[in-house]
Amino acid sequence: QVQLVESGGGLVQPGGSLRLSCAASRSIFSINVMGWYRQAPGKQRELVADITSGGSRNYEDSVKGRFTISRDIVKNTVYLQMNSLKAEDTAVYYCNAVLVSGSGGRINYWGKGTLVTVSS
């Protein structure tokens, strides 16, 4: 199992920056994929960015060039640096961890979410 605890959300003006953190309860090397999803009011949850245990990164098109996912192996923490924030980035951001079994089965774990509000 994996417990995930997010932090770093808040209110920021358009054009501003925030850094989200997700602390995992186990070594992130043992987690196949860690990522950030977001869910805006009335919309489906969507992938923002993820990083594999091997270090490969993937970004949703609208955040490319503005958001950066990174990790600290010692702290078992994954970060999402968000720059040039826009009103449309307003959402609850969720940390996600995926464990893949030997048979290929995927188990998803979720944090409770942290609210990011971009508004003047």
C-alpha cells in the first residue's frame, strides 16, 4: 500500500507560481508511476503530469512549458512546480501512485487533494 499526502495549494494571482508536494509512505523507487491529476468544478479528473520510476516524464498539453514534475528520492516526495498560472488551472490537485503487479494489474492510490485557486 501507499499513503500520499499533498501540500502546497492555495490562492495565487494569474501569472504567479506555486509548488505542490506529495509525500509517499514508501520509497518512490518502488512505485511504478507517480503523478498529479486535477479536477475542476463540473469537469472530469485529468492527468496533469507524471513520472515513472525510471524518471520519464509526461505532461498534459496545456501545462507543457509551465509545469515541471520532479522528485526527491531521499524524501520520497514528488513535486509539481507550477509557473505562469492561469485561471483555468484552478482545480483540486490530486497526487497519484500506480503499482503494477507481476501479472500486469494496476493499483491506483490517491491523496486527498489540495486546492489551487488562480484568481486576482
